[in-house]
Amino acid sequence: MTNYDQKFKRLYIDDIRNPKSPNWDIVRSSVEAIQYLENNGCPEYISFDHDLNGDDTAMVIVKYMVNQDLDNPGFIPEGFEFNTHSANPVGSANITGYLNSYLKQRSKMSFKEYENSEMGEKSLENAIDAVSENRGVYIDDLMWEDYKDYLTLV
């Protein structure tokens, strides 16, 4: 990933429309989007259109991002946000479901890594607070099955 200031970077992916404000980087295809991500890294905010042109869709980009993050943890930055502005409700749901599922699973993996760390010996309340503050995991995302066994350790 290229080093650059991601703080204000926003990417708008659409083959036809333009964003309402001028503070966006714009790409028109999945090929352009992947080139952008390779050259600039993943910004903290992306607005997706699903249908890009012909058979091209934003799902190509979403799957690329997830694969990059799996191979290079942190490719998708902590605090990453996105939206879809697609006229295709099924495509929009596919993007949202795929990214939300991955980001939620990534948060759970962080909790499990946390359990095995030195901090795992703290009380459950302190552990959850530490995970939320230090790993970007929120208690709403934690399932009972993910930490019920932990209760027996504290």
C-alpha cells in the first residue's frame, strides 16, 4: 500500500454520474478502481455504483478489496465507511452484504486474537473495553458464542 494521507480521501465509483461535491476522486470502471486502489491504497470512504458498464460491476472491486485486506491486513483502514448509490437494489444489497459481512468477521477475528493475548487475562468488562478501544470492535458486533468461554477464564 502506498503511503499517503487517507484522512480526507474519498472515492466515487460510477460510470455515468458525478458526485454532488467536488471533494471526490472519481473512477468509471472496475479496472480504473483497482488501479486507483493499487496506486493510492484504500481510502476511508467509498461510494459505489453497482452497474458500471456492460457486464462490469462494483463487485469486482469489493472482492478485490477483501482479498487485498486478507493478504495485507489493514489494506481496508480501520473506520472504513462506504455507501451505495446504485439504481440496482439487488446489486446494492450484494455490495452492502459482502462488505458488511467481511468487516464484521474481521472484527470478530480481532476479538479472538485479543483473547489469546496477554490482555486476555483481564476481566471480561475490561477486555471488551480494551477490544473496543484498541481493535475497533464494538460490543454490538460480539456474539455470545464469541466470548462465553472467556467467562470461565476470568
